[in-house]
Amino acid sequence: MKYYKIGHPFNTEAVINNLCLEVQNFEDLFESTHFKGVVNETINLTCPLEKNDVIYGLGEHMHGLNKRGQVYESFCTDDPLHAPDRKSLYGAHNFFIIDSETLPVGIFVDFPSKVTFDMGFEIKDQLHIAIDGKDATIYCFTGLSKQEIVKKFLMSIGQSFMPPKWAFGYQQSRWSYENKEAVKSIADEFDKHDLPLDSIYLDIDYMDNFKNFTIDKAGFSDFKEFVSDMKSRDLRLVPIIDAGCKIESGYEIYEEGVKNGYFCEDKYGKPFIGAVWPGKCHFPDFINPETRAWFGSKYHKLIDLGIEGFWNDMNEPAIFYTEEGIEDAVEYAEGIKGKNLGIYEFFDLKDKFMGLSNREKDYKSFYHKVDGTSYNHYDLHNLYGYNMTRAAGEAFESLEKRILMFSRASYIGMHRYGGIWTGDNHAWWEHLKLNVKMMPSLNMSGFLYSGADIGGFGGHSNSELLVRWSQFAVFTPLFRNHACMGTRVQEPFRFDDESTAQLRNVLKFRYSMVQYIYSEFLKARQNYSLLFRPLSFEYSDTHSRSVEDQLMYGDGLMLLPVIESNVKGRYIYLPEKTLIWTVNAYDDYQYEILEKGHHFVNVDLEQMIIGIKKNKLTLISKPSNRIGHLETDTMFVKGFLEDKAEYTLCYDDGINRNSIVKDFKITMTYKDGVINISCEGDYDCNKLEYDVVTWDNKRHKGAVNV
Ligand code: GLC
């Protein structure tokens, strides 16, 4: 494990526990690998790829678990159309592993601006990394298995953010529930339909004219009382915060920011202006610690009103337009006015207007000030959303209580301060698929608390897509349904009675699984491991390396989501004999042992299937409609037993930052046809009931009596 500094790289603070040895010569970095590097005005790294090499990682990106055959760009981008040819999304996560059959190599390119990863697109057996600059730190992990590489990398970047336990409940969002009545009626509908719910989101319309840290008095009068009314129903409100701050005299954020020089500046030293929701805005210079402390302190305004969670948005940063951009476009349009436009002029005209948002030219026109040195934004672009979330995370450190925080834009390192959601996906089956494939790579980049907009943000969802998506999302830590304005309403009670019933079972199943999910989250965080893993992280057979639509999860589960429409089942591949748990509801399920190999398994829409590995157990409880109401007095053990299985359930108070993680261990043995259970730790074993299947295909049910 080595690292090398090329030139004078900016300290991104992605790596906080450097476990690699610094080398003095660039050539030494790649010793024992096939990488070659060339440094000029830009840095280029290449590496031949073997036929069977699999590339895992790169965090938030299009395409599969295996990243081969495509080009990816690391440049935080606000693009709501995640089409297959999109090279960049909202996050910049430059860590990947080439999993070769002989020598796995892990690479982390710590560089805060654009990096292009050609993973065998131009030349199918060559990887090419182009770094748009000449100052970067490159980390190279070799001599380890891929599991060890991930662990060492995660150790270097530090532990993940820890959300409060209620944030593992179901969360409902829409742009926008425009006033208190709308929010309240959503809560009422959930209760009326007996649907679990822990929080409702406030999108931009809760603000006064889209001004951060303000409340729209007309729609949300007596906000504190409203928050507390919802809290008395055990529901949290989660408001959005945007990066751009409205230019308006008298507005506190604007006044203080300008007075103290907290905003990014243009080349004349004036606060940079770009437009977002409120029209013209200034952008806090989050990379500057003083700005972070100032902006972070503003979250307390809402915390003081009872708020316990936030989502940070538009922090790539998204810029709808700048005055210069409009001038360029208008000038061009005026220049060709009245002319007979040929194909090239016409497309140029169109591009000028279509390309007004998020222009590279605009990103190059403003500056950050760090320790007295000025940096062009373009050169630090990928650190912007990271440091906005860091501003909040640092401000929350003074509180005993954990605050939910997740962001749209991110860079590795931000995972210590918050999670991420995967932005403006669509109500497309392809995006359910993408959600499945992305989870392991997000985990590899440190982001454990993550999830997609269930049902899809853009476009119109139907009940089948929502059911199938929710079934997969049962396992994603962030379990939130969110949709764009103008789209079909997609709360779980919006369709027909049958769909509501199906979704009720799915949501309740999540609540009954939450002890296990939370426990596995705690373990992944503590052990620097992955919650979601490709099959090849647990099985070494060749076929496991090419499975793209099944994932290993936590301790002993295999997720087998249905991700196609109008199907009544799916193909699955089992590298070993596995128990298939077909769940209609937490208390209505079947078991079937399937042998190693390929199978087609029937899965009706109201069903989900989960694999349980040999000698593995999972624990569920009765569901509830709020995380805080879960009863864990009786817990139910499910499992597949050959001879001996152990499961350790980790838990904490779910509320406080310094809560101590406790655990208890269940051991179950099977010998001569007899099941034996013992427990260690702080839980009365006699409160357990079990329903497990043994290797000889016998089902054993009962209450523990020790
Ligand atoms: C962005 C966000 C989306 C939000 C919308 C309005 O598009 O990604 O989640 O609803 O802005 O705030």
C-alpha cells in the first residue's frame, strides 16, 4: 500500500488515517502492478486489462457492478436525466478495484476536479485515467485480497456518519407538500391506511421565497408548534437546504455573508452571482472553515424549532444560469437574427440556450479562499457539496443527539458527515436496476447511509414499479419515496387497495427487519466493511464474478430483487445450497432449499425472495408503524442450519452520538436432529422464537426455553 504526491495537491481531507507508505518516485508507486503514469500539464495513468478482470467501485455512476467497457467522469453534475450515456452524476468517488484473478489492485485518485476513467471503452483491454491537472495524490493498494483492499481504504477515509435510528424508518417526500395542511394530510393518510412512516420531507416550498433557513409564514405559520405536533405523533419533518443563497437586502444570510466575505468571489473580488431557485444567488465558500462554521451555525435555527434532520441539495453546485451565460447566448442570437440558419448555426444557437446551466465557463469564473490563497472553483469543484455537508456535520458535533443529514453532491470524505441520495432518477425500471448495482460501489466509497428516490423522482410511476422498488429498498438504509412536482402522485396509498396492501406488507417487513438492518449497518461502520457486496466478495467461483443483479447483504443474506416489469419470477444463481425465504408479509412466508446452480424462481408481485446462507441466522421483530414503537420483547429467528450458526445483534440507543454499542449473540446448533439455542449478552433468550430450516430439509419451529 503506497501513495505518491504529484506536484502540490490540495488537501481534500478525504484520507484521514493514511495507512499507505509515501514513495518518492512515481515509478515506485506502481511497482508490482501493470500501471504506467505520465505527468505533463495533466496526469495520465494506463493499465492493461486482462480478459477476466472485473472493475468494482467508482461510487455513484451509471452502469453495472462491473464498470468495464464504459467511460466515467468524476465531476459533480446536476443532470436530471440519468441516461445510459451520462458520464457523471452528482458524486465524485474516485476509488475502484481491478479484481484480476491474480493480483487485485485498488486505486484512489485524490483529486478535487475532473478525472476521466476510461474503463476499456476506447481500447477494450486498457484502462486509462486522465486527471485534469498536475497536482494529485494517488493511492495504490496491492498485495491484499479485494476485501482487504476495501477495508484498508475505508479505514484510511474514516468511519461513516451515523444517523439516528428513526432515519431507518420509512420516509415520505414529494416536491412539494406546500403547506402544513398538505403535510398533515399525508400523515393522516398513512395512519388511516395503517402504513408505517417516520418522517415527512419539506422541499423548497417551506421556505420564504426559497431563502435558506427561513420559513414561509403563509404556508407554515407557527412552525415550531407544527413541528412539535408532528413530533407528538412520532413523526419528524426533514427540511431541504440549498447551496445558493438569495441576494436580497435585509436577508440575514445575504447580509452576513457579504459583510464577512463568506461567499465565493469572482475575478474582481465581488461575490459571484449565479441563479438557482430564488433567482440570483451567492454561493457560500464552504471550503473556507470560517464560512463552514458560519453556515453550519444556521442549521441550529431550525434545530431550535425542533428539526432533527436535513437534506442538502443543489450543491454540485447547480447553477441555472449566470448573467454572462445569458449575454453570450443573446449576443449570439442577435448576431444571427434574420439569417437563413444552416444546420451548424441552428445547433449552435440551440446549444447556447440549452447549455446555460452548469457551464464549465461559469465554474471557472469564481474563486475560493483557503488560508489566504485563492483557488479557482473549477480546480476544487468536487469538494463543494462535501464541504457544505461538512459545515452541517461540524455544527452538529456540539449536540448530543444525532441529526439526520444527507446530501446530493459528494466527494469521498463527506461520508463522515452525512449520507447521500442518488439524485433525480426516473420512474424507470432501468433506474431500479441502477439502484441495485450502485449500492455496493457507494459502500466502497464510504457511503453507508444511502438510497435512491423510491418509485423514481422524474416521470410517472405505476404501482408495480413502486412495489418492486420498495421491495429492494427494504434493505437500503435510506428508505425514502420522493417525486418531482408535476409527476403522478406515488405515496403508497395512492394506487388501488391491492397495491396499498402490498406496499403495507413491504413497509411493515422493513420495520420488522430493522433491528437486523441497523445492526448490520453498525457492524459495517465499525468494521470498515460493506453492507452490500457483489457475490464475488463471498464466493470465489467464476460465475459469481459476472452476477450483476444479486447482492450479498449484511451477515448471511443474498438479495434477489425482481427488477423487470410484468414478470412473475426471476433467474437466480446460487454458488452453494441456499435457503430461499419467500416473503408475502413478515408473518406470512415460505421456505425452500435450493441446490447450488441456476434456477428460475416464481415471485409474484406481492412477494419478495431473500437467500439465507448456510449456517446463518437473521432476527426479526413484530413490525410497528414507527421505529420508536418497535417491540423487541419477542424476536423471531429465521435461518438455515447445517450444524452451527451464530448471529450477533448490535444495537445502541439510536439517539445519541456517544451511545455505546452493545450486542448479544445467539448460537444455534443442530445435532442428531435436535436444535439447541444459547444466548450471550443482554437479552433474555427465552424471548426468542425460532422458525428455521436445517440442511436435511426439516423445518423447526418453537419458543426458546433454556
Ligand atoms: C432537486 C433535487 C430534488 C428536489 C428538487 C426541488 O432537483 O434533486 O430532490 O425535489 O431539487 O428542491
